[in-house]
Amino acid sequence: MNACTRDEWMTIAAARLLPDRGVCFVGIGLPSAACNLARLTHAPGIVLIYESGAIGTRPDVLPLSIGDGELAETAACVVPLPEVFSYYLQAGRIDIGFLGAAQIDRHGNLNSTVIGPYDAPTTRLPGAGGAPEIAQHARQVFVMARASKRSFVERLDFRTSAGYLDGHGTRARSGAPGGGPRAVITDFGMLAPHPQSEELQLVALFAGASVEEARAAIGWPLAVADHLDTIAPPSAHELDTLRALNARTREAHARPVRIPL
């Protein structure tokens, strides 16, 4: 295997979680890369849905946004945005919601709204979009985020999307129909909720990563599961496919946009 970056390993580890023929509501960025890598490798029948209404899309390059024409051009169909939420997400037809976030706390709650006080933030983020509904209704949620104490925090600056709320069954008691975050994929390994407390704990590491590295990147005292797995390195096929996808994407996005007059 050629040497790979942690970002590549993270993307490949996330892609492996996705089942063939699963229905996945996809976020832009790292989640989109993982979902499309899964489609190009072990899960050719996965159904990818983007918030803009693209159903069963099969893009050749990664989209810049949910409004990227590549998504509509390669979709099985395109439906109005309200129908995506009403007839697919809220109807319980989404197996996996795949999200990113600027901040995540120990119970898998997400912030994509502001950094700092809401009324006077230091950074105003892109906002919720469809993430709160995805987090509430998807049968399970996966989250991808590079780990640092700025992103994995003791307390969110703003709770945009609900994970397990305060843990210990508070999500279930809230009436949220979805299953909540089942895996958080980082650039050192993977976190998953403890069965009772629902606090995220370390369950797997990349080869070469350590518990000490993981704890140093997390803003709360990180617990370690009784059994700690090692995530297999990327195969040559996985790595070649991801790199080819990224190369096509860079080339496509570097071309000037020409609007017919």
C-alpha cells in the first residue's frame, strides 16, 4: 500500500461503514467524499440523496454544494426540496444521515451555526440547513470531523442538531424517531456511544495512532471502550479510487465556467 494521509484514511474508514443498497442522506464535504467512495467501491447500489432534491445521484466528481448541477444531471430523479424531507426523511426512509459539523460534544450533539455567543459570534457558520431534521429522523447518523479541542468540545457554543442530548436516554425520552449518532469518524480513529451513558468513547484507532493522541485532541475526558479495535489500512484499490475521484474533482472545479450568451 502506498503511504496515505490521515484524511484519506478517515474518508476510507467512513466509506466502509456504508452498506450496499442503503439509503443515505449526504452532507457536503467529507461525508460526500466518503459516500461516493463507497458507491465506487463496495456499495454500487447505495442510494445517495442530497438536500437539493437529487435522488439516487451518481456524480463523477464531488459536488461543490447541494446545488451543484452534477447532482441533478446524474440523479435517478429530482424532487422538490419539501418532498425530500416530507416523503423521504420524515417518512422514515433514510437509513443513514451522514453529517459534518464545526463542533461536537460528548453526547454527539452538533454545532454548525456560530462560534462564540449567538448575538456576537466570532464566526458565523453556514448554518443548520437540513442537519437538524437529518439528525432527528435518520435511522442512524454518522459524523465526520477532524479532531481538535476546538471542534470536540466540552460545551457547544450553539446546539444546531441533536445527538443524544444529555445522554442516559434523554434522546429517546424526547420522542426523536431516529437512532442518533452511531459513529464519529475522526483523523485518529472512531468514537461511538457507550450503551448506557451514550457518551462518545474511543472504540477504534488507525494503526500508528495512540490513545494518548486521541485524548489530546478531545475537549472532554475521553473514555476508552473495553475492547479497542484497530482500523485496517486502506487497500490499494480504495486508495487509488479515492485519489482518482479527488483528481477528477480538482480538474473539474478548476475549469472556468462559461455561460452561453
